[in-house]
Amino acid sequence: MEYKLIDRILALSNLVGHAKLAYVEADSQLCVASWNQGAQNLFGYSEDDTMGRMLNGLIPINKRQLLNCKKTQLVTCSHMNNRGEKIQCDIFFTPIMNFNGERLGVAVLAKDITGRLNDKKSLMRQERSLSDIVDFAPIGIYHVNMEGNVTSANPEFAWMMGYETADAVTEAITDFATQVFYDPEKAEEFIFAIYEAEEVSRFRCRLKKKDGSFVWALCYAKITWNDSGRINGFNGFSIDISETVRAEQGQKEANERLKMLSVMDGLTQIPNRRKFDEYLASEWKRHNRSDARMSVILCDIDFFKLYNDNYGHQAGDACLQKVARTINDCIHRPADLAARYGGEEFAVILPNTDAKGAMVVSERVRTAIENLRLEHDKSAVCDYVTLSSGVATMLPGGNDSADALVGLADKGLYEAKENGRNQSILKRQRYPDK
């Protein structure tokens, strides 16, 4: 029995030594009877220095506590050892009793926790620093659990979403997908992406504010896990980019206005020659892939130079504006295009239109101009402003070109002027209509 007890004591001593714990024993009068290497390392005294000395003079526990302890107690304290080192330690002390219940002394087990406390303080400082960063960060930060509840949020996210405080966000938003996203399809795309790819970057969307309005945001998210390794939600980060989007939209609108100005005639406010050329080339290519004819009308205000000389340039500009507006009103299909071709010349592109249909449009335009009754007493054909028009129809393909179609219409315009003006002349090439 004694050998077994000795073995157990030796085993315990080895464990204490390997754990680098201080172990001390003192008799009933608190005179030190045992002092291990761990105690020397912790308190700074060697075993020879301590034998027979009072325990309460060597460790930071007073005599009364040591003498009166009836069960194991713990004291966490700060202590200056004999080397002048300030240490933090956990000290357990317990009475040593014999089998008869008589008190034989006291045993002390102590551990240096300076490093642990320093780590804890450092961690607390880091947590405070991180908390300050989150609270003052210029981006919205939040966490969403698996049920869709916003469990935490910073003030910036609350401000973005129109709430007074971060606590108000966590109380109000219990279904992240439907309450935070302005566009349902974006909510579905975001939630699928985060749980499929485990992170989302630069997700551009509109977030729904408390009052039902929206804010443009660039969103990031990353899955989070609990201690058992299971997904428990995600951390989200949202940056308000409303000003950027407004600037982009303003730039886009400005570019569109510039583009429109570049293809619109400033005086008549209908497409200009540049737009005519671009659209003609585009439609010619499209018709090349089909079996449809296309037509072009070139028209010219009769004796317009005499009109300008007689009525003045301001009246001439007003005449051009009225003629342009009337021509534009005479084409009814979205695909048709009326443009100012140059000077007093106008042109009309008629996609998917044969010769018969083109002549109908040309005569509609000519008649409408004549019915304006714009006085023109210097005209040799009528008392009012009139038009001469050349109409051309072709089936794109082969060696023909869009320029050939315009050239054909120009020939018709020339013939209309030679034959007395105020008329439409049709010119056809390839596959004439029957």
C-alpha cells in the first residue's frame, strides 16, 4: 500500500513538474517543508532559501487565510517576486489532513498567468479597436444568420437603410432578402451566390430603405461558421455608391445628348446627313440578308435660292423647318427615316418598301408640302413652296451598293427638275415590280 502511494506521489510530482507549476508544502505552523523548481521559477526563491521560513512571507497570501482555510481556495493576484519581476498568478491552497482529520499543514499550487492576462488584455484592446473601427467605418457592416435575421450592424449600415440606430436595424430586419433588397431578382441572385460560392464581391444592387426608397450599393459578403464548423450565416459589407451612380447616369445622359446632337440637324431638328449615311448602310446590310426591297427618296425645295433672296434668310430658315417637320410627319413606320440631306435637300429611307409603296410616300410628302401654302411668288411652277423628288427602289445584293441606290434616286430628282418640278420620278433597278 505504501509503495502504491509513493508511486502516485511521484507520478503527481512529475505531472506538476512538467506543467511548470509551483508546488509548496508547509506544516501546521506555516513553516515551508517543500519547495519545488516551479516555485523557485515563479517566486524567485531557491529551495535552500525557503526551508523553515514562514510561507506567508514568501507568497502573496496572508497568514490568516492560510491558517484558516478548510477547503481548496483560489486567489488570483499580482505579486513582485524577489527578482523584482511583477507577475500575475493563480494560487490554489488547501489544508493537508491525515486520515483522522487532523490538520498537518497546507499545500499550495501556483501558476504564472502573466502571459495569459497580457494576451487577454491585448485581445480586449484589439476588440475595442475593432469595435471602434466598425462603429466609425464609412461602410455598412452587418451579420445575417441562417434565418435571415440581421443580428448585428454598425451605425453606417443603419444610416444607409434609414434607421436611427444599429439596434433598430437588428430589431426590424428579420428577413434579409425581402427587407433589404429593392429588387427581388437581385435578392435571389445574392442569396444563391453567397451560399453557393461562400463569398460575394462587388455585387451592385439597390438596397431598400426603411421608407421604401432605395440606395445604390456595392455589396460584399462572406460565409461564417460556428465552433462546430457549420455555416451560421454571413458577414456583409455595403458601400453607398448612390453619388457614383448618379454621376454615371448624368454622364450617360450627357453622352446620349451629345450623340443625339451629333446626328441631328440643328436647324430642322430632324436627323442629319451623318445619321442618314449610318442608317442607310445599316439597313442595306440587313436587307442583303433578306429578300426584301428598300427605297430612298431624295427631294429638293423648288427654287429655294429665289425664296431666300426674296423673303430673307430668316424666312428661309422657317421654311426649311416647316418642310422638315411636314416630311417627318408623313412617314408613319418606326423603321422609316427622314433626314436633312444638305441645304434645301431632304431624304427619306424606306426599309422593306417596294417601288409602289415608295411612290405613295413620295406623293404624300409632295402633296403635304404643297398644302402648307407657303407663299413663293418667285417660283416658276406654283405660287407656293413645292418639292421635286427622285424615288429609287432596289433589291440589295450582288454588286450593288447603298451609294448606287442614292445615285439612282438622285437621277430621278434630276429628271423631276428637268421635267417641270413639283413631281416625283421613280427609278428602279433589278427585279422591277410587276
